[in-house]
Amino acid sequence: MKPTPFIAGNWKMNETIAEATALVTALKDAVKDVKGIDIAVAPTATALSSVAPLLKGTNIALSSQNVHWADHGAFTGEISVNMLKEIGCAWAIIGHSERRQYFGETNEGVNKRATAAIRAGLGAIICVGETLAEREAGKTLEVVSTQVKEGLNGLTAEDSKLLVIAYEPVWAIGTGKVATTAQAQEVHAHIRSLLKAQFGDEAGAAVRIQYGGSVKPGNAAELLAQPDINGALVGGASLKAADFAAIIRAALN
Ligand code: PEP
């Protein structure tokens, strides 16, 4: 049986507080009847506390776009797990390719962030994915294997209950180029085998693997129908309530 689909919207560095509250108000209305799908939005840090009360009692969970591994201390610009939980976050996106590419985040750092999050009860959406050069060099599975193995180092089957992997080919993020269903399923199946090897068959099969990279209302259903695709991490299209709602509904099929 496939796990419950999980559709998350990564708003990146977009939306002021006023815009974020308007967006989430429209989204709440657009998906209020949806059942059987997990939904989350990840506003920018400044908007988290304004969006949180609007999501209470709804079918939409709150996510941050990152989290630090330390409880508190001299880590300028970072936010701890407890601070995010205090606001009402249930999830944190970790190791997004933009964090890796522009801010030097490493698999080791991803592992520390994810371990701290999960062990304190915050769900971790760990992002992995190859660049275009890596794909063209035939290194996709090798790169993704390293990111998954090092990112998940030390996590147990119990920890995996709060784990989600987002496979996001870097060349497909924000470019309008989406992976073909065959390309996506191939990598998802590979990630599934790594999860089963680490957590055992049952726990490994239960971990959601999201696809991310130019997911739109028009391509979501086909991607989400693949056997190892259990949801989507959506950037650009999550900034329009109607488009994000259409992607969520595509997971109902
Ligand atoms: C993302 O940033 O995680 C993403 C998938 O972006 P987009 O949907 O815009 O490609």
C-alpha cells in the first residue's frame, strides 16, 4: 500500500506577512474539503508566526525552510527546533539545493539538522538531487546515493517515521523543465531501495518520497501516479492558491 501522499509548498524568499496571510487564507478555502492527503506550506521565517494561527484546526501543516541542530547559541541567522515548534511548525525543509548551492550546506550539516529535528519531534523533509552536469555525466544515482546515505547517517527505523525525502533534480527547479515520469520514478525507486536497506522493508516502504522540480497542475497527476512518488515539493506553483490546490487534488487520483 502506498503511504499517504504529502504535498508541500516551499515559498522560498517570497511573500511579505500581508501576502503570506492572504495566500494561506485563499489556500485554506481552496482545499478545506480535501481528505487523505497531507499538506504543508513553508513560508519565509518572518511570516511563520502570522501564518501559524491561521492554520490551526485546518488540514494544512506549517513547515520552516530550514532548521539548526543546536538548541540555542551563537549561530547568527539560524533558528532552532524548539523555536520552530513553539511557533507551531510540524516540518522543516532541510538541505534544499538552494541551501547547498548558495550557502554551502553539506550532507554532514543536513544530517545534523535532520537528526536534531527528528529527535525533537519535528518532521524533516530532506532534499536531494543531481545537477545537470552530474546527470549528463551519468552520475545521478551515485550523487543521490551519497546524499541519502550521508544525510540519513545514524537515523533509525523509529526516526524514519518523521522523515520525508524530496527528490529534486537541480536542473528542474524553477526552470520549467520537469523530469520525465520515467526519470523521476527511476531515482525514486533507487531512493526506496536505500531506505529499505537502512530502515528495513516495512519502515523503508512507509517513508514518503516527494518529487520536486517544476511541478504544475498539468504534470502533477502523471508524476504522482508513479509507484514510488508519494507527493510533491512545490516551489513556484505553490505561490498561487489555485495552482497549489490543483496539484493537491491531483494526488487524490
Ligand atoms: C523547490 O524549490 O523545491 C521547487 C521544486 O521549485 P519549483 O517548483 O519552482 O521548481
